[in-house]
Amino acid sequence: MRTGARLGVDVGRARIGVARCDAGGLIATPIETVARAADGDADVTRILELAREYEVIEIVVGNPLSLSGASTPSTDDAVAFAERLTRAGIPVRLVDERLSTVSAQQALRATGKSTRKQRPIVDQVAAVIILQHAIDAERDFNRPPGRTIEIPEGPSPL
């Protein structure tokens, strides 16, 4: 298991949930929900600020594949977002996140949160689930989960 803190990111159309884990990679905790920027890079900038603040070794971005494992428009969006993060020079890893938001909603419902009260935090809980799954998989299999995102060609947006 590699040592070092990591960020977990759940990319949505309107919001991005962010979580972090400790340097030992034991437990993921929610940090905040970042509003998705309609245009510009405010969302990427905020996540990169958090990455620097927590001195992470990498950012783990959830890859929302369909249940069959096929790509969807959300998959393309998450990959494009991960590529934007990669341009800043921080390693980014893409990991399978199937059903993370559903799991987050179920967990919040189990605590008695109404659907309306879930909205502001469900993305953070999904990010926790994504990151916890990634660090547990790395510990279990002794290799980093998912795949790294290579720096795409073209000018940096930041």
C-alpha cells in the first residue's frame, strides 16, 4: 500500500462531491461539495486547491460506467474532467464507481435523511464510497486500483 493522502471525486452534472483519506489510506471522509462550473475552470481550480491543501499523492475520480460496463455520456464527462485535473500535474486515477450514488443515497436514507436533506451531501458520501473502495482495493490487491489518466495533448486550461 502506497502511503499518502488522496482525494476522491464524484463528478456530477451539477455538483462534484469531494472526499479525502489519511496518509495511511485507512479511512475516507467527506470534505465538501463543489458546484459544477458551467463554463470556466472554477470547479477544477477548487479541487486542485483542496489537493494542495491536503498534500495528496493523487486524485481518485469515479468512472460512472453502465451496469454492463459500457461507457455512457456521464463516463465521457468524468474522463474529460479527470483529464482537466491531470493537466495541473497532479496524478489522477480513474476507478469504477458503479452504484456509488445509489449506495450513498441508501446510506443516507438509513440515517433518516429525507431526499431533500440528502441533496447537499449525497455527492460527498458518493466520493467517500469511491475513495474508500479504491484504498481498500489497493490494500487487498497490493496494487493501485483503476487506471491512471495520461496528460492529454493541447494547452493547459489553467
